[in-house]
Amino acid sequence: MRRTGLLLLLVAFASIAFAQDSAAKTSFISDNLDKSVEPCVDFYQYACGNWLAKHPIPPDRATYGIGGMVFDQNLDALHEGLEVAANPTTKRSPAERRVGDYYAACMDERGINEAGLKPLQPELARIDAISSKAGLAAQIAHMHALGMRDGTQFAQSGRPKSLFDFTAGLDDKDATKVIPIADAGGIALPDRDMYVDEDERSKGLREGYVKHMENMFELMGESPEKAAADAKTVMAIETDLAKVSMTRTDRRDPNSIYHKITVKELQALSPDFNWTAYFAAVGIPATQTVNVREPKFFQGVETAIKAHPLDHWKTYLKWHLVHQAAPMLPTKFVQENFDFYGKQLTGAKELRPRWKRCIASADATLGEDLGVLYTERKFGPESKKRMETMVANLEKALADDIQSLDWMGAETKKAAMVKFHGITNKIGYPEHPRTYPFAVIHRTTPLANMWSVNADDLKWTLARIHKPADKREWQMTANTLNAYYDPQMNNINFPAGILQPPYFSKDNDDAVNYGAIGGVIGHELTHGFDDQGRQYDAEGNLRDWWTAEDATKFKSRAKCVADEYSGFTVKDPANPDKPIHLNGELTLGENAADNGGLRIAYMALQDALAGKQQPLIDGYTPEQRVFMGWGTVWCTNYRDKAAALQAKTNEHSVSKYRVNGVVQNMPEFQKAFSCKAGQPMVSATACRIW
Ligand SMILES: [Zn+2]
């Protein structure tokens, strides 16, 4: 299922504890400012400069921002809850027992080191026993059940499954039904482009990746020669798969990744892969239709199966097995995994403490159990009520905005309002958290625990096929510092983890709250009408409700935004003379949501103030404070490698442009700070969609 989140931090490898004063009141915003810079020259630097200077990136992180600070506070609450839940002598609820024992097993580094590779042996033997390529299908199904939802790795789909990705989700053209989805996958670098791009950075990452695989094979006991050969073998297979995978940008068009076909048709795409055996092994009947997101990829799977001998496939599977298992293997595997995925890829200097990695693993596997521990500590009914009021105010502003657009015709407006009225929201946490009925968890078997919960997840996911959509499901855990819009559910979702100061606080003045959490609410609402969201209707179906004329106007306005952000750059650590440009097409939906979101937050504040004279706070007007609230949310220090990775692979622009890219389009900002034409924060070609 696609969802469009907010990305307040690069989650992977990004966490550290910092004792922070509780962030509140406008003086907090004021303290962040760099007053040596004019707001109309570089608003991000103005809003964040002092904070950035005072908060260097901790060694175990790739980025550190105000989001990272809140993330740490959330971790502390989880830590406290887990220390209680992990104690078997206390009276524990089933959720506490599961997640407490999972955490305790994960924390037992000594036990893990003593066990060595023993927990992996039965799985390695299983791969060795495959006697022909016909046996690949059942093995892939088995490995998909072991899964990878560990949360410390990168992957294009977020779920780097072996050979391809397989899940179930709503049918894009009939959002009442859950259907199986087969998708591209099978690579363990974060993006298919990294296998094919010829720039220095990509070449360096490929070399580093091959070396990393070599090291892992050696740790598994292979000779250096065999390890080197095996690493090359895996690289060859993954490169074949990457080459037949679509780019992230091409995947943004929902129609380009919708191909509902029968299993027979899928079988014709890859005749040498036994889909009947695969379906039987994952436990669903092979009689149904499947959304094959990238048919060309599955033709490529066929070519790859033919091109590489069985032994090479076994090597590939062993790599994926050890890669998936790494977080629960002995320390030397964990360190080697970090040296590539943390150090080389993101620039982090040190492995983060084990308790934080174990929380990340619990979050990725037993996230709804963890969410219960979190909400008990960090979220109350009062927060929910206040948030409901803000959402209602932002919704009203969006409705007014749509009605007042001068470029959209009456017919499309009417349809847009139907979609708008269909939007629902969820705030805080799931009403009925999942219970993981098939998960078997012991305090002494960390790797088996991870596999067992993953298998439970695949079972749960596939059991939804042919059942009606459940709008109560959450795609993020309650403790997550993020928010999302789901085009197929047509709902906006705000986990309790983001409803914390300084995003959302009773101590913030209204203007700052509107700029911070209001901007976030507006962002998610706007996703319903971004380049992807606008293609879904009120019921969540991929259906064109636009007049041709208005669709053309939308595209030309969207192109303005794409061109604007393609002009922004970050440093290329591998080639300082040639900066990396943001990908305006890839980031279009997020940038459109930032622009629309802040505008409707601003409008909602105006409504709330209703012309009443507001006092200055620290010398700032409410109009200035709303922009300062938005700026504050994004204050983030980046390592060069992390900024490059984000620019290349992430749909969210780096923080500086999430602030400056938006305000330079807004006359409201320019008026608030008395900016003059020709200043950097006054765009001569300002873009506006919403
Ligand atoms: Zn977003």
C-alpha cells in the first residue's frame, strides 16, 4: 500500500539520547534564531541558525534536527515502558509480555555472541538442499515469511525481500477489495539507480557494497577467495534485477504500477518461476488475480533465473538471509553491517547503543504492542480533542482554498469538494491494536523471534485478501514521529508520536502551533490533491475526475514546482565541484504538500484570529510566528553523505528547501517580513498550485 509520509528524520541509524529541556513557548522559537541573517535573504538560516550551531550531530547519527530531538524523547518513553515490560516477575498484559520478551532477547548480546551462527545453520542447510531451480519458488516464499521488517536497513520498498516483493493491499481501482501485490525487489542497496549510475558517488557505493558482502561471507567462514567470488556473484544478480526495475520517479504515476492480471498471465511473464508452488508456500490459493506492479521486472526475473546457475542463486539467497538476520547476529556482523549501511552510506560515525537498536527492531516487528506502551505514557484524551479541533480548522481552510482557486473550473471544483468531504482522519493510535496470534517469542531466541513475528505479519497481511478494507488499520505505529495520507483510504493519519512539543503543545501560542502541527496537517491534507493523490477519488479509487483543461493547468503549475526544486542542490561528498541537484519530479508530491500545507495553515490561523488584534510575542507578529513555527519544525543538521542519499533517493527535499522553497513562493511571507522584490526569499517566478 502506498502512503505519503512526512519524513521528519532519516530513521535508519538515526537516534541518540539527549537530555533536552521540554521545548515550549515562543521563547523556544526565538532562541533558535540567527539574527545575523535577514529573514528575506535565507529564512531557514534565520529560523534555525542558532539551533543548528548549538546542536552538532551526535556520532551515531546521520542527521540531527528538532525532529531527532523529539524522536529521542519518544525513545526514552519507550525505553521506560520496555524496561518494565521486559521484567518477567511483573504482572504483564499479553502485549507487554510479547514486546518485553522480544526486547529482552534482543538485548542479550552475550547470548547472541555465544550462539554464533548456530541459529542461522538450519536456514543455510535448507538453501544448500535445493536441488534444482524448480525449488527456488518454495524457498523464496519461505524467505519472504522470514521477512525483513527490522527497521535498521534501507530498501527501495522499505521491505527488501529476496528476488521480488510480495504483499497484499487495496486494489487501486476498487478500494473495497484487498488483493495480492507482486512488486519489484530483490536488491539490498537502497535504490536501483545505485547499481547503474556512473557518477563517482554511485561507483564508490557499489565498491563498498561488494566489499561489505565479501566481509559478511568471510564472517560466515568462507575463504577470502570464495567470499570475493560470491560477492561478485550476488552483485551480478542484483544488478540484473536493478536494471529491469523502474525508477522511483517513474513509479510516481499510480497508473504505471497498476497491472491486475491473472496468475496464469503472471506465470507467462516468468515461466521458470513456479508461481503455483510459491502461492501454495505462502498459503494463498493461486486462482486469483494479482496486481503485478512492474510486469517488465518479472520478465527480467525470468531472464535472470535462466542466466545464472543454481549455485549462484544459492549464494544470492545466503546473502539475503545473512543480510536480513544481521541485527540479531553476533557483534561482528552488526558492526560490519553498520560499517556499510551506517558509515559509508549515511556518514554516521558510531553504532547507536543496543537498546535503541532493539527498540527500532521491536517497532518494526511488534510495533502495535510498542505503541500501547507509548500512548499510555505520552498521549491523553485531551491531546486528541485539541488535535481534532485543529484538523477541523485546517479542513475548513482547505475547502475555502479549493473554492477560491482562480485556475480551476467549476466542474473540477465540484468533484474536488466531493473528494474533500470524503477525507477522514485518525489521531493518536489504533483503537484495536494487532495481537500477533502466530508469533512465538522466547527470551532466549532473538533471531527466531524476529522471523516468527515477520511470518505472523505475512500471514496477517495475506489473510486480508478478499476481505473488505478495514479503515481502522494504521500504516504507522503510534509512537512514530511522522504522519501520512493514504490515497486508497482517503484518510489523514497522525500518530501520537508526532503530537508532541514543539510540533504540538498547549504551551505554544496559536500562531506557532498553526505553523508547526498546522503545517503538518495541511501537508497531509494536500497530499490528497498532489500529483499522485489527485488521481484517486473520494472512495480511494484510481479514477480521473478532472476536466482535461484543469488537468493541463494542474500539470503546468506542478511543473513550476518541479523546476523550482530541481534548481536546489546539496553537496556531493564524492565530488565537491559538482553539487547534486534535487530531483524535482521525485519530490513533487512532497513539495506540493509543503507549499499547500503551509498556505492553508496560514489561512486557518487567519480564520482563528478572525481579525482580532494579537499581541506581539518577543517582538513578532502572529503572521511572522506562523512561519517561524514552520521553520522550526525543519531545523536539521545533515552529514554530507546523508544529504546526498536523501537527495538521490527520497521523495522529501532536504530541510533547508522545505522551508526556503516554500516561503519564497508566498506573498503572505513576504508581507509578514516586509521583503522586497529581488531578495532571495521573493521568487520572481513564484509557483502556486493550492
Ligand atoms: Zn508528505
